[in-house]
Amino acid sequence: MIKAIVTGAGGRMGGRIISLLSEDREIKLAGAVEQKGHAAIGQDIGEKLGLGKTGVLVDDNLVACIEKGDVVIDFTHHEVSVGHLEVAREKGRAIVIGSTGFTADEMTRIKKIAAGARCVLSPNMSIGVNVMFKVLEYVAGILGDDYNVEIVEAHHNLKKDAPSGTAMKMAQIISEKLGRDLEKVGVFARKGMVGERTKSEIGIQTLRAGDIVGEHTVMFGGAGERLEFIHRAHSRDNFARGAILAAKWIVNQKNGLYDMQDVLGMRGK
């Protein structure tokens, strides 16, 4: 039985992951972590989430409980996640990170740390989204420069980073396939007399409203036609199930930085 520690245990994603862990026969909850001062600290996380008593009390730091588990599942904040990766490396534990919004410097640190740790890092753990990543790469390669690329993402009004990590991943995949530098061609807002759309730009627009779990639309617009690829998340359970799948997979891997393409066996296909 694989033992998992969930950080951000009192959050929306942490709660869904813990709920689904309680139904799984291959992996179980061994630890729960929240930030210092959180109301759940010291409480039984199962009772806090309405799942019944689990015997797992919420700690205020990962170091306090990491030796209880084999793998950490982390949906917290990009700055916090980097620290959790360092702890996982020091203690020889695997980690799955679903946080988004990492800076370029943080990604450099993550790659360096992950050389000595087992880590799955993905902006989106959904199986459907990861299939869409592959589809977008394939389609971009066929259509080339003759079709304009626009990405629109929508999320709930509490999401802090914009655009979403998933939208940025989609843009990165497409730009690399087309041989473009996203730092130079990414357009994140349009207002006023901006002039004609350049052939190379990739538009990435953000919507925030209500309780939208997550929606991503990618448009390839050509002369006389357009193709649209849409992924809509109906609940957070698809992300939580993907994270649990990744946790089961990463415990048996060698040190290195992986993503859901590796977990799903889609790398190179």
C-alpha cells in the first residue's frame, strides 16, 4: 500500500484528493499539511472534510510528517511547492506538484532540485487535457503558419494566476512546434488601435467568473474556416484522479522531472 501526504489539505483540490484517496485500495492517506495558522491545524482531516475520523491530524509543515509517507501530493502555491520539492529530495520521497504560476527562476530551481528527486510536475493533471496537448502539437505541425492561433481560458473568480498554467502550456507546445518564441509572440491583451494581427502572434486571453472549474478553447483560424478544440472540466475530480494516478506512478521511477505525458505513457507518441 502506497502512503501519501497531501499538502494544501484544507483547500478545494486537497479536499477532493483526500476524499478520493479514501476510496482507493492501492494508496492511502498518511499525512496532511496546511499553512501555519490555518483553522484545520491539529484537527483530524477526515472529520474536517466530513469523511469521518481518519486518525490523520493536520500538520503545519511538511517536515513534521513526511517520513510517514512515500509520496507527497502538492497543490499549494508555486513558492511553497518549490520548498516542498526540496524537502522531498532531502528525505528521499517522491512528489507530485500541481501548482501553477511558477516564475522562470523557480522553474530553473525545480529542474536543478529534481535531478536528485522523483517529481511529477504538471499544470494540469487531467487525462483529457493531456490528450489535448498531444492533439494541439499534431495539429499545429500540420497547419503551420497559415492559421492564426488564439487561446481563451476561463476559471473561477478566486484563481490568482493568469493566464492559467494550462493555457500557457498549450501556447508553449504550439509555439515550439511552429518554431516561435512565445516570449516574443504571445499577446495577452488587445485594446484600442492595435493594428492588424501579425501572422506570428499567439493570442492568450483570460476570463474569470463565478465558480467555473476550468475551460480552455484553442482556435486555429484560417481563410474560410476555423478549427476549435475545447476542454471543459465539470469538477475537480478529474484533476484529483490524475494526481493520484501520478502519485502511484512516480514512487517506482528514477530521479528526474516528469509530467503527465510520462505518467500516461504518451511521451514520444
